[in-house]
Amino acid sequence: AQTVTQSQPEMSVQEAETVTLSCTYDTSESDYYLFWYKQPPSRQMILVIRQEAYKQQNATENRFSVNFQKAAKSFSLKISDSQLGDAAMYFCAYNGRTSGSRLTFGEGTQLTVNP
Amino acid sequence: DARVTQTPRHKVTEMGQEVTMRCQPILGHNTVFWYRQTMMQGLELLAYFRNRAPLDDSGMPKDRFSAEMPDATLATLKIQPSEPRDSAVYFCASGFLGRGLETQYFGPGTRLLVL
């Protein structure tokens, strides 16, 4: 079974600085997607970024980028120029072919942004 | 801006009452998911549908929960009778499964409190 691990329950960053959230996963599949979702206090689950495993290039969405290390099964999220609105719970998630459409989520990392 | 909608956003009810939650997936999406989020269990997949057919409802307590898709624009999740342990945030998500894997987009959630 696939597992997703986020080893940092909490992280904090100063406004305008950069922070990296860690995620590792375990799978025997070769074809899968990885995601980062953001959940602010409103509880809405917002898709931040997606990475297809077959793509070597790291995904980027504005201030958000990933460091995808397939061999190491690592998928970290980098937030540049952190803003107060980035404060949220961040979930790493996995979707592979043998899991059907089932998303496997990590435990989450609570990010605090200090002014 | 296409998005998943859910109603109601908040629901407070008494134990034993029926609760119905509704979801409108993003137009064109062929897969609909129901999740439950609690502090203790995190995010759990309750059930999902593809092309309106139920594919997996193994995460759902069968005796009191039921999920249906009367048409492509409406998914429902019912709890009858409700119990205090059902208090949680219930998310609907939708996605499109084509040739590749799918990305799930979440609705704002229904925050349920059963007294």
C-alpha cells in the first residue's frame, strides 16, 4: 500500500522569506501523480501544485515550486516570498494507477507566517 | 471559474435526525468523491462515483450512510440516523479521468455538528 509521510507537523517562516515543506512517499508504481493541497482556516482544500511522475522537470506555480526526487521518493514544496495568506495546513497527496482514484494524504504540516 | 459547490455549508442537528448533503461537481468531470475530515482520523475517503456509478463505498458506515448520484450535476450524501460521532467536515471533490490520472478539486465542505 502506498503511504505518504510529512515529518514536520509545524513550520514557521517570516514574511517575504522562503520555506520548504517536506514529503516522502512509498510506492512500487511507476505512474502516479503527486499533489500539494492547502487548507486555510476556512477549511477549503485548495490545489496548490501537481507533479506527474513521468515528468523530470519540477512543477512551478508562481511562488510555489516542488523538488521532485523520484529515486528518493521525495516531494518537497518550496514557497518563495512567503505571504501572510500562505498560512495554512498543507497536505501532500499521492494518486497512483493501482489505487484507482483514491488519494492518499500525508498528515499535514501547519505553516505559520510571521509578520 | 469552475468550482465544486456544496450545500449546506454548515449544519447543526440533533442526534437521530436525517442529514442530507449535496454536491454539484465541476461541469464535465466524470468522477465524484466524498471525504470526511476529523481531527482524529484526518481525511478519509467515504465513497466515489465514476460516470454516476458507485465504484467504492468501503469507507462508509453502511448502516447509516448512503451516497447517490441522481444525475451528472448532483451528488448526495445522507446520514440517517445521525450520531454525535458523525460531527466532521464533509468534502465533495470532482475530477476527470481520461487517459491519464486525475486531479481532484475540492468543494468548500459541509461542517456538520450533531448534538
